Amino acid sequence: MDLAEGTRTTAVAAAVTLLGGLAVIVYGIIRHDLAWSLGGACLTMPVLTLIALVVVRRWIVDTRQERIALAAAQRHAEGQRTRYIALEAALENEHGRLVRDMAAERAQLAARLQAERDAMEVEFEERKATLVCETMEATVRMFRGGKFAPETPAKGNLIRFPEKLPAQERSREHGVVRP
């Protein structure tokens, strides 16, 4: 006896019991006898329950495949999350390394710039000293050569002091009248 034949036998037995239970209920209703109606209901209820279970079982889908697919998707998502966290950590490490490299290069450039400034300052001071020496030497030669000697003494314009001026001129000069 295979599964399909057993299912048919169960279905036939359920149908016969259901029909018998309904017949007893109808007979109890016709005779106005509560005992017959309750007996028919007691036969009908288990059959209806069995039918409901069979129908519901067919409607309920086997979710094993979906659970397996969900577990695989969850494992994949967890792998992606782990990969993302690892990549984020690597990115932070790389950023830190770049910041350290840039700071080291800035320090190196600052040291090189300071060395160049010091060298240029020394060169400037040497050049300035050389120019001052050359200028002084040229000035001394010009004095010795007579280039700076005045040819004729220049007359100076002397300012006369107020005591030596006549009284009238003195009073007009400041706008004050004196005796």
C-alpha cells in the first residue's frame, strides 16, 4: 500500500464519517432530539478538523529552501560586513601613514629651507661686506684724486640776529610795536 492509496482510503473514510455525522444531525433535528444532534456533531467535528488539517497542510509551504537561502544570504552579508570593516581599517591605516609621511616631508622641507636661508644670508653678508669695502676704497681714491675737493669756498648766507637790526625793523618783523 503506497502513500497515494493510503491517502485515498483516509479520504473515503472521512467522507463516509462526515456524511454519516451530517445524517445523524439531520435525523436529530427532524425528531427534535438533542442527543441525536449532539451525536452527529461529535461525528462531524473530528472529520472537519481532519479536512482542515489536510487543506492547511497543502497551503503551508515547506520553508526549508527559503531558510537555507536566508542563511546563505546572512552569511554573505556578514562576510561583506567583515570585508567592509577590514577595508575601512586599512583605509584609516593608509590615511595615518600618509599624514605621517606628509609631516616628515614638511619637516624635511622646513629644515632644507632654513639651511638655504642661512646660506643666502651668509652670502648676502659677504656680498654686502665686499660692496662696502669696494665703495670705501673708491671713495678714498676719489678723495686722493681730488674729485671731492671743493674748488672755491662758498659764501655762506648768515642770518642776522635781532639785536643787530634797527628797532623799527625788529618790531615790524614780529608784528609787535615797541617804543
